Amino acid sequence: MIPPNDTLKKRFYIPAIGADYAAPTGVSLYARFAFAGAVCCAITHGAMTPVDVVKTRIQLSPEVYNKGMIAGFRQVIQNEGAGALLTGFGPTAAGYFLQGAFKFGGYEFWKKTFIEMVGVDKARENRTSIYLGASAIAEFFADVALCPLEATRIRLVSQPSFATGLLSGFSRLLKEEGVIKGFYSGFGPILFKQVPYTMAKFVVYERAAEAIYSTMSTPKDKLSPGTITTVNLGAGIIAGTAAAIISQPADTLLSKINKAPGAEGQSVSSRLVQLAGQLGMKGLFLGLGPRIVMVATLTAGQFAIYGDIKRVLGATGGVEISK
């Protein structure tokens, strides 16, 4: 039997929602942004590991995997078993957890910093530049965290016998090739890939979401959580498609440069030039179809999950400059 309401009120303190709740600010707010970004990136990139395995195989061995994404899945399963589709899952999830924290948390931080520097009105007029600058800086620091784990992932995918998993692959790469050559030989390509990718991702998302909201008669702050999540998904698909196309050449070069160590004394820049010349324009866009599927899907998922986690954590203190 449930006690009467009066009895419950006497025995328990039930706070009124919003009565004494202080919205998070400062470090607490940006820690929530970082956590939401870490979770959304780890979940989406981890879930897309099978697609990324096939995409990487198409880039690294086009003479074998040359019949499209679906056929690529079949080839991997037939030759190596279904478990091969999860190759690199550990470094992918761990790497993008770190990267997501720096990327999304950093983007919110630098966006606010730039807005405070120029003022809200001027920032609103130049919001595309604000989005581009904030995302570029955030991605740079995110890539410092991501690069060692991305190098490990690519080595595991390209050479399945290299190690049995994240820790053994990470340790062997560090021991045999060192920090710079083993983990950061692909730092230039990863910046070349990720910085334009992230700049396109955030600016296209922000402008696409703004355009979608402008068609609605109901103000954004009055919309239901389900409607906002739907908008995030739609804008994320548009942003992911644009970002995938822009960053595809660098993604191919990153896969190639991490496949195996370079010649003794050969610099990273000379390897990039050599690889680009060998591949040509067509070769640089190998695997674009699977990558658009992967990036559009994970970008939509990221913005949807990111928005939902922020709402649950009460991280609603971000600065809005959209019109």
C-alpha cells in the first residue's frame, strides 16, 4: 500500500525541479561538453569499425578489394572470418573517446572565446568564421591525442598479424619505431585530413541546423527533445557528407603512410608527395563511397547523441550566435 502524499512529504524531501538548481558554468560546463563529445565519438566510431575496416582495405589493396563496399564485406568475411570486421575496435573506441572530448569540448570553448573577443553582434555577423576558427583549433589538440591510437588502428587493420589488440599493438609500435616515427609519422596527414574535415563538419552542421530551424514556426527553445534530435540527425547527415568529400584525399594518404614504415631517412613530407604522385587523383578518392556512408552516419549520430547527453547533463550554457 502506498502512503498518502502528506506522509511522503513529511518523511522525504522532494526538491522542486529548477528551484535550487544552478546551471553548470566554467570548468564544470566544459567538462560536460567534453564528456558528451567523448561518448558520442567513441560510440559512433566504434560502431562503424566494420565499415572502416572495409574502407581501409579498399584504400590499401585496391587490386584485391575493387568490387565495392558490399563485395568488400564479403571478401573480408570469406578470407578472414567475420571477426576481422572488428579489427582495430579497441584503438578506435579509445582514440575517438579522447579525440571527441578535445574536439567537442574545445569547439565550445574556443567558440565562446572568440565571441567574447569580438562581441556577440559582430560574432553573429561573422559566425561562419567563428565556427571555422574554433573547430580548427579544437581539432589540432584533438589530433595530438588521437594520432598514436589511429596509427595503431591502421597498423592492425593493414597487418592483422602485427598484434592481437590495442595494448600489444601500441606497445610493439612504440618499441620498434618509437614515438615520432611510430605514432606521429601520420600527424601531418591526420591534420591535413581532420582539420578540414572538422571545419566542414561544424560549419555545415551549424548552418544546416540554422536553415532547418528557420523553416519552423515554433521557436527552438519551445521544440520537443525529439524534434531537436531529428534536426541534429538531418543536419549531421548533410555535414558528414560534405566533410567526407573534402577530407577523402588526406584519409587515403593517412592509410597509406601508416601501412608500413618508410625508407630509412625519408621524411614524412617526401613520403606524402611520393604517395600522392603514385596514387593520382583517382587513387586519392578510392573508398569514397564507403566513407561517405560511414562519415554521414557517424556524424549524424554524433550530433544527435551529443545534443541528448548535453540536455541530460544540464549543459545548456553554450553560446548561440545563429540567426
